[in-house]
Amino acid sequence: MEATAETTNLSSRWAAEDAGLTLANQEFEQLRSQHREWFNRFEDLNSLDRVTRPELAELASCAPRGFARGLMYSLLAMRVAIDNAQMHRKT
């Protein structure tokens, strides 16, 4: 059976996603092993329903690596999106 352009494109996207996830997992494990104190604080605060925005912002400001800063800002962005969705639901 001959691969279509759509199938080939989809396979390429999956391969790129797999590569990205592999890299993210490697970064996450390096963060866990090389920056234990920061990582433990991250794990303690990593409950979006209990952590405050200032706590997330503070942890982001002292993040030891670019990956960690990106991780924190993605959590902050998720909080903003959740808050916006809840506000729209109330109106």
C-alpha cells in the first residue's frame, strides 16, 4: 500500500512529537537529579488547586534552568486559562 502525503505528514508529526517528549523527559530528569532542592519545592507546589500565583511566580523566578522556567510559566499560563474559563462560565 502506498503512503499518502497526509499519512507521511502525520508520521513526521508523530516522530517530532516523540522526539520532543523524549527531550522533555530528559530535561525533567536532569532537573530532578541536579537541582533537588528546587525540584522538591516544585513538587510540593505542583497542585494547581492549592498553590497561589505568587508562589508559582516566585518559584519561576528562582528556576535554575530555562526548562524549569518554561515549566513554571506554562503552569502560570494554565492557571490564567482556567481562571478565564471559569469567569466566562459564570457570565
